[in-house]
Amino acid sequence: MKSARHTHRWDWPVLLILAVGTALRFLALGQQSLWHDEIRSVTIALGGPENNILWAVLNIHGPLYLVLLKGWMALVGTGEGATRALSAALGAAGLALFYRVGLPLVGRRAAMIGLSLLAVSPFYLWYSQEVRNYILLFDLGLLAIYAFLADVREKTRGTFLAAIGTSVAVCLANLTGFFLLVFHCVYVLAFRRKVHYPFRRLLLLLVVVMVALSPWILQATESMGQLHLGRPDEAAGEGVAIKGECPPGLLSIPFTFYSFSLGFSMGPSIDELKIHRWPAVISYLWYLVPIMMLFAFAFLWGFHRARRSADEFRVLLLWVTIPVLLMVALSMLNLKAPNPRYAALAFAPYLLLIGIGIASIGNRTLRALVLIALLFFSAHADYRYFTNARYWRPDTRAAGKLLRQEVRPGDEAAVYTLVEPVHYYVGDAVTLRNPKPRDFASRERMTDWLHTNVGDQRRLWIVQCMGWWLDPEDRFVHLCQEIMIPKGEWDFPKAPVYLFEVPQDWGTQNYKGERPKP
């Protein structure tokens, strides 16, 4: 570990970085619609129609965050900006925690470089502005690592209780908090002679934590799918889309570090990647490759330089690799789809290693150029996040507003694939139908669905919310354009809306996929 004399250096450059990072977290919080997962967080935290807090407390997907969110919404409201402000506040707190934990571990220069990259990180910004529990996971992960290492060093009753409390808290923030329990075990067992941590102390810590978490562990065990070695979508018998944000299997590892570096607002959007797979990347390689080579150089050089300090290297090696490898393992067993956010506990050591790498560059000018380049690319990704709708969450708020204003008696409305985000903004004003995967199996199935569900209605509204999951080639919309009369189209980002007029002889004709003659 670095000298303890560096522990409390909160001078003006650090405070300036914290101020910039905090301001960025709160910028344009309400600009984008709430996404499907965010809406789930809000509705669960509210407790449903009965306002039952047990909905939040007993939920296995981040009960601690959901309880905090319930109290937060009671104070500030349930709008987009109000609900996201909790994550923004946690993101701002995470900046200070990152520096406080990293400072004694890697030294002031490396910790400041890592902090500056965290402040403008597009990956960190995305989850600092999302009503989900991943920023709380990041914060509590830092506290859990700090508390456990303190207990390894001091072995007092106070440090032991702190290690237990933070370990329980990080697991209640998100199920992937259990990855840190694996870190604890591997760190002690692999380096037992070096760290001198009694095995019985580790065992007692694990037992107490598992007993405290037993209600949620039992629920999680019951909800898990069957084990399967292979791609999750193949296991489910679906050939439509890759689940999660990552490519499957081992390919999720480079994509995770790519996301850690540039977030989701450089190169192709997540939707483009899921629709077109690797061909979506080709036109962006000319600038993504050199940028990622620069990130990789700083990271690997930092990894090499960290080896000079055995204590530092042991911690960072396990801290950065265990969450990523466990994410991959769970996805290959079909227990969890691969996603960079599930490896979020590895994000802090990734930036600390980059900080070590840049700080270790001997030439002062080169060191400054590398840092400026990485900050520039990160800030540019942030700019695209705020200004380019290609990278935004689906604009179901605009789609819902249109339906509320324009749908009238005699109209039918359908949403595919995800109906929840549109329903959240429509409420009870409009009844929404939701075609199922089997309804897209063939042209005949789609035609039958239209005749069955449109009935004697005069107009049909269609909203595509992530429609490519079921219909990547837009066959459903094209069919409607052929056998109905197009009357309007609204190109809201990732949530386009279509209006069709039903032909007068719709109920008496048996259309075989041909548009009626005028």
C-alpha cells in the first residue's frame, strides 16, 4: 500500500474535479424518457396500488436501492429528473469515495488521474443518470473493498463489523455484490501467507453475511433458470436477439472493457449492435481502434507497473478480474445475460490501473498528452450522450403523449416489443395491445392477428418500442402498409409511431397480404 501520509489530500485540483463531475451528473436529468428498467424500479419502489413497502424490501434486484428510492420519491416526486437525481447524487458521492479508497492504494498522482477519468467517464455518467441500482453498487463496492482491506490489516472488532456490514450492503445493492465475497475468499486463500488473515475469521465473516442475506438468497435461487452451457438465447429456443448488452460468452470481456472506456455513445449504438451484430462496427473502426489501443496501453502499462508493489498488485489483479470472469461464467451457465453493468465492481480498479499507467510514463509531455487524449475522447462521448438521440433511451414519453392526445373512439393501439414504457406514459387513457412472439412467426400469423385484434375499429396505431427483438426487418409494419392505408408516421427516437386507416371492406374481405384495390 502507498504511504498513509497521502490519505487526506483534498486540495483544490481534487475539489475542482469533484465539482465538475458532480455538475455533469445533474446536467439534463429529465431530457430522456424513463426506460423499461427504470420504470420497473419506480413502480416496485412505489409498492404498487397498495403502496406496500415489502415490494421493495423483498425484491431480489437491489432492495436497498429500491427502499432508498421510495423515500427519495416521497420527498422530490416521480418525474424523470426527480427520480434520476438519486443516482446523480450517488454518482457524485462515488467520485469522492473513489478518490478516498484509491489514494492510499495507488498514490496521489494515479488516484487523481483515475478520478479525472471517472468524472467524465461516459459509462459512469450513463448509470449516474439512470433510475437503477448500479451506481449504489459501485459506491458500496468501494466501501466494501476498503473495509475488508482494513480488516485484513488491523483485525479489530470494529474493522470486522465494518467488513460484515459493507459486504451485506453491497449484496443488497445488487446480486452481483456477491462477486466481492468471492474476492474476499480468493484474496485470503491465494495470499494467506502474505496477508496473514486467519481462515476462521474469513469463514465467520462469510457465514454471518450469508445468514443475513438468506431471505434474498432463497428467492434468487427459486427465480434462476436452468443451467445451460451455451448462448442464453439458444437455451431459450429463441433465434431473434442477443440478450443483455454484450456479445455472448468470452466476447463479452473485450466489450466490457470497451464499455468501461467509452460507454454507449461512441461508435454504433447498442440497438445497432444488436440488430446488425459485427457489421455495425466496421464503419467506426478507423477511430475506435486507435482510441481503444490508447486505453489498452494505459491499462496494461499500469498493470505492469503495479507489479512493483506486491500488496497493490494483489488487490488490483483480483479486483479487476473476478467480477468480469464471474459475469462471463454466469452468462455461459445461462444464469444471467452478459452485460457490462454486471461487472461494474471491476470498473474502479480498471480506472486505477489506467491511472497508474499514465502516472508511470516518464516523459512529462507524453504523460500529459495521453491523459488529455483520454479525457478528450471521454468528454466527446459525453457530448454525444447529451446531444445525439441515436444513443438515447427510447422516447416513449413523446409516443405516449401523442397517443393520449390523438387516439379517439374507434381506434386500436398496439405496441411491440416492450409495452411497459409506453403504458407508463399513456396510463389508463389508452388500451394497448401487445402482439406476442408467436404472432410474428409468419405473414399469415401477422395477418390473422390484425384481423382478430383490429376487428371493426377504424384506425390502428402502432408503436415500435425495441420492435427489432421480434421483428428486425419491420415485417409487421410493412404488412400494415400493404393491406391498410397509411395515414401518418412519427419518428420518435427508438419509438416510432405509425397510424393506419382500416379499409371500409376490412371485415368482409379475406386479405392474403394484398392491399385492397381502391
